Amino acid sequence: MQQISILTKCKNKFKLLISLAIRKYTTKMPARKIGVKTASVSSRFFSLKMRRLVSAESLLETSYCFLWELCPKIVSYCEQPITLEYKNLKYTPDFELNFGEIKILVEIKPSKNFDKVLPKIKIFENYLSFSSHNYFPQIFLFSEKDLLPWQVKHLKDVYFRLLNSTPQDSPNLSCPFTGKKFTCPIRKNFSKF
């Protein structure tokens, strides 16, 4: 009887350690706080993948967050991940995407603003290739042309259905691009506990 209670205590401690390790691994916090702007609409939503509120500086950034939430290859992501400094320039990319072994930096801007941001991105891509940061030495630039409105609508629909689904419902949800079935990351990771 005493062996069973010891095993139960060990199992509970193991569950706690696993959940803390997962939480620590997936909850990187932003380097810069997102404030209120008059030019765009900032937003916050609860991320199933990150297990916290995620902030975005525009509706375009929010749309990409829904894509990253549902992409199985992205382990985690973080808004405003790091502020890079080179000579007298400072640059904070919009997002960091973690693919496990590879981390990339992403900038999301409307296509009309590409001319303003491209020179700065090129400078910091050169900086990343020679720096000690663990990032892929290219900053990826996305716009509204890369994610169409019907795709955004479908991603949001799938995300909110997944958020409100039971484990029996989630096999019916699939990716609009690949047809792959979605499963809720929280339910998948914690179903054994």
C-alpha cells in the first residue's frame, strides 16, 4: 500500500514538472510592449499554442497569428521577440517563429509600406549573418497579399471551433490548404495527465 502512494506522489510530481517545463518552453515574453496606435488596430487574443495572451499591432499581424496557431511545424512563436542594435540603429521584428531547431524572424507590413522597411531589414539581415544570435540570417517579410481574406476567415473559423470543441469534435476540423486534420494542442499535450 505504501508503494502505491509513493508511486502516486512521484507521478504527480512528474506531471507538475512536465507542465512547468512545457510552460517555460512555450511562453517567451516580448522584448517590447505593444502600445495603442492611431494608424492601426492593436489586438490581443488567447493563444492555445503559447498558453497566454498574444498581442499584435495590427489586424494583419493577428491574421498571421491564427495561421501560426494552426501550423503543426511551428513549435512556438513570440511577438516583438528581440530588439537588435547595430551602430545607431534599433530594430524589433514583429515575430519570432520557432520550428524546433530553426528560429526565424518575421516582419509583417502592408505591401504599400515595403519601401520604408526594406532598407532596414537588409541591414539587419547582414548583421544577423555575422552576429551570435541563434536566428536564421534572413528576415521574412509578409503582407496582406500572402494571406487572402477567405483564408483568414477559414483560419479564424477553424481556430475558434477548435477552441470551443470537445476532443470528439476536433477530428472533424481540417486545414484549408493541406486538408490535414487539426487537433487541439492543449488537449493533445495534456490528454495523458
